[in-house]
Amino acid sequence: MNLALYFAKRYLFSKKSTNAINIISGISMFGVLIGSAALIVILSVFNGFEALVLSLYNRFTPDIKIEVLHGKTFDPTTSAFKQLKSAPENLYYVEALEEKALLRFGKNQYIATVKGVSADFLKTHALDSMILRGQATLGTEKDPRAIIGSGVEYYLSMNIESDDPLTIFSPRKNMGTSIDPTNDLNRNEIYVSGVFQIQQDFDLKYVLVPLSYARMQLDESQNVSSVEIYLKNTVNLNGYKNKIKTLLGDDYKVRDRFEQNELLYKILNSEKWAVYLILTFVLVIAICNIIGSLTMLVIDKKKDIAILFSMGANERIVRYIFLFEGLLISMAGTVAGLVLGAGFCYLQQKYGVIKLGQSGTFVMDKYPVEMHWPDFLLVFATVFIISFIASWVASRLSVRNFTNVSQELTEQ
């Protein structure tokens, strides 16, 4: 093995009798270099976009969300929830009551979700950083205020500085048989204190109001739609989630952030792996050049092979020489490509070389990049496996025809 590796290193750097072999080897190495660099850059960019999208969703998504398995609402004053509320693992404990309602401002109408939240809600989301206009306040019990999404504001053509309030209509809990359908609706007014902008799914959907106002609007004196829990950083999420499931029993859904946005996580992962597979095919094409390079190298080193056979080397050792030669070509290109890709990602992180577009159009003005060390291992392993297969096939097919090379050269 050591002898085969020694010859492979000598052949890698030695001058060949035919210059085309050097050119093909260089092209193979350069192709692997560019492919590896492109792969690590693309994976890092996807990591950056994934972190960006999830950070936007996580601003509005609690660590753990508890909902009833059957029905819409449940009683949060039972002994189990009282025990849960006082748990030391909790950073914030939010009770929420939400339901779709018809909104009206002036002549414009829009259907959105009215979400009533308890006092801790404003502490959990750092809403000040998400407020586009106005202030992040829900007012007081006597003077409640609403915070609406920018999409809701757009469809209502709303001006929050106007003296006109937002009117909310929702069905009464016990609807009668009145001739006038408006008698079966709860109608209340509330002034808007601010407009938030987080992510389109939330901006188009939510109107945040105090929990007491939502109870009045939705005819719910005690029940809630969900309990949202924000945990301390030191808490083990999975362990605590299992603890809550045991405490509450099978009548409740206990979901973490991944389960609340499961489709989003799956889409992000599927897109990343699809791009990885496409670029891997490009790498396969680049690495296949090694087969041609090794075949020509075997022909070029015909006399060397004859000498090795004469000295007692068997076909296995000779095959290993050219197997290692192919691996050295691809691994040199891979390492150089990973260094190049990491360098580009570092420059993008620090200086924002590639811009997303005009300033202020996007959430951020440069392509987000995050380097993860498993991606480097993945790229290295991918190239190694493909290059090993290509080198093994090339060395086996090429050397097989030269087992009697000593006799052929003697006869010549």
C-alpha cells in the first residue's frame, strides 16, 4: 500500500511524455475544485436562508404550543394547567384565544384572525423590532388597543393615525333566530395602536388584542384556544415536552416549533437536498474525466508497469497505484475547493459581496450565508466516494490489459 501510494504521488507531480495527460489531469482537478466550492457555497446559502426564514417564523411561534385534541377551546384553570403555569422551566406562559372575524374600516372589509393574548405575550416577541408603524401596546382592560399585521392594514386601506376605530364582527356563541342577521353578530370597536411586519403568513392573518377583549368579542368567559410556553435557554425541549404530555394526558396536542411549522421545515430541507443532488451530478461529470486521465497515464507508463511486474509486483499493486493517483487528483481538487468555498462564504458574511437587491426591498440587503461543518464533511465524503468508484473502475479496466506487458516489450 505504501509503495503504491509512493508511486502515485510521484506520477502526480512528474512530467508525462504526452502533454495532453497533464492537461486532462489539470482539467479533472479544476472541475472537482469548482464543483466542491460551488456545492459548499450553495449549501451555506441555503443554511442562511433557512435560518432567516425560521427566525421570522420563530418570532411568532412559541417553543411549545398546547391545544385541545378535539374541539376548539379548553379550560386553562384545571389543576394540571395551574401546575404547568408555575413550572420553573417556563420563561413566559401565554394564554391565547383566537377565532376568525370580519373586520371593517370605513367601507373596506377583510376577514382575519383575531388573537387575544395574555399580558406576557408582549414580553416574548420583542414586538418593538417588528413594529412598522405606531407602538407595540395592547392598551389596558378599560382602553384596549389592537396591533394588526401589515397585510391586514393594506387590505383595509387603513390609516392608524385616523380617529376612526376598527370594527370587528364575529358570530354570537348562542345564535338565535332573529330576522335581522346582524343581531346574531357581536360588534365591537377598537383603536389600532400599531402595525407589525414579521412574515407574510402572519402579516395577512392576525389582529392582536388583549385576552379580555377577545373574551368579550367571542363570548368566551373562561376557555382559551391554546397555551403558548416560552422556555428558558437551559431547558431540554424534548424532555420538557414529554413531561407536559404526561401531565396533561392524551386529550391535548403538545407541539414544539418543528411540529408547528412541519411543512415549512420539510420544504426547506427538500429544496436543499434537491440542489445538492443536482450539483452532485455535475461533480460526477467532472470526476469522470479522471477515467480518461488514468487510462492515458497507464498507457504512458507502460514501461514502468513492465519493470514493476519484472520486480515481482502483482496486478493488485499496480491497480492500487493508479487508484491512489485518481484519489489524489480528486482530493487535491476537493480540499482546494472547500478552502475556496469557505473563503467566499466568509467574505459574504463579513462584507456582503453579493447583494439581494435594492436596499429596503428585502428583509436583508445581502445573501445570508451560514457555514456548518457537517456540510464540509458531506461534500468531502461525496467527492471521495464518487472519485473512488471512478478511479477503481479506471484502474481495473486499464491495468487488466497490461498483465503480459513485460513479454510484449521483450518481443518488440
